[in-house]
Amino acid sequence: MAYEKDGIQYPSVTTILGLLDKPALISWSANCAVEYVAEHMDAMQDVTDVHRGEEVLENAKKAWREKRDDSASSGTMVHKAIEAYIGGLDFESLLQNDEARRGFEAFLSWEKKNHVEWLESEVEVFSLKHGYAGRFDVIAKVNGFRTLIDFKTSKGIWDEMSYQLCAYRQAYNENKNNEPLENLAILHLSKETGEPTYKAIEKNIERYTKLFNSLTEAYYLMKNRRLKNNPFVKAAKTGEPVELKEIF
């Protein structure tokens, strides 16, 4: 995914983080295949028609895609419902399955137990200095502290989520018109249990930011990227420095 500003396309934070190896996803996809086979064991044991078993094995290879798409759909519903809720709009019609409803209930449970003032929603940011862009969920005052929060509905909280928020913070603070953000947090909303987990990112912020910047540099150096008018693409090919501009 690319974002565009002033006729220049920039890669998204999530695209850049896609360079990282994700061993947890390999294990998850293998488990999806095993679960699919277990659910269709009768076909696997059918000695009168071996083709049924072959079909199960073929479908098991793709089981992770279906589960991923279903999960992504539920997660999108949760995000859209929260956005509508914060904006004072109807949100109940957006929650179309039990997973989405449990995820949203986790959000309401967390909000009820904290003093929360919603300040900004769906915040788009650009780092012209480092050559990337993205969008994070909210800025809110949580128990008196102004905080950048991203909502997550995945199975767990992974390391790259911290890198992601540090990248958003860096890009947001690059804009001279913004009041700098220092507090970062992940709000994990379980679609399985309806339980919220609030994780503040307090340590290694500068280290994670440097790590992300190194990934961004690697992203441009690995191959010629098709990004309209992007000066970092040219710089990666020529070795010449990028002429930086301030954001006002």
C-alpha cells in the first residue's frame, strides 16, 4: 500500500514491516492445516473413495487463507465500529458476527475502566525525512496522559507492533505543527474472549525507531520500487542523498 502527498508516493509502515520474518505466522498456518484435516477426518478415512482424502489435503493447504480472511473481516468490523463510536455515529450495525461483537465489547470494557478523552481519530502521518507514511487509530488522553493508541485484534501482541507505533510517533512528531507525542500504547481486543489488554510502550522507543529506519533504508535498497516521484527510490539507485523538506 502506498500513500500520496504532494504528488509523491510513500510506502506504508506496514509494507516496510513486511520485510521482517514472522515465525509465529508459519506455526499458525500449519495449525490451520492440521485443524482442517481433523475436522474432515471421515473423508481421510474413507477407503472406498481416496479422492475425498486428496481433496481434503488440497484444501488444507489453503485453510489458512480462509481463516485469515475471516479474521481480517472481523477485525475490520471492530475498527470501523470503534471509529463510528468515537465519532458519535451508529456502530451496532457494523458488528455483524460474534467475533466482532466480542472485540468491541473488549474495547468498551477497557474504556469503562479508564478515564479516556478521545482527541483525534484515524490520523494519517508522513515522514518526508525517512520516506514512509501510515495511519494510526487514535490519540487520546488516558488517565491524564496524551497517548498514541493503535487497536489490535490479532491473536496476540507481537514485537513488530511496537516498531510500528514508534514509526508513527516519529512521523507525527516530524510535523512542526503537531504537539509532540511521547506516550505510546497497544490496545489488544480479543475477539475470542472479549478481554482487553493495554500495553504501554515505555522502553526502547529510540532503539525501535532506529530499527524501523534501518528497515526503511533496506526497503529502498533491496530493489527498484514503483513509487511515483519518490526521491528515495532515485537515491537508492544513484547513491545521492535525498533533499529533505520540512513539514509545515
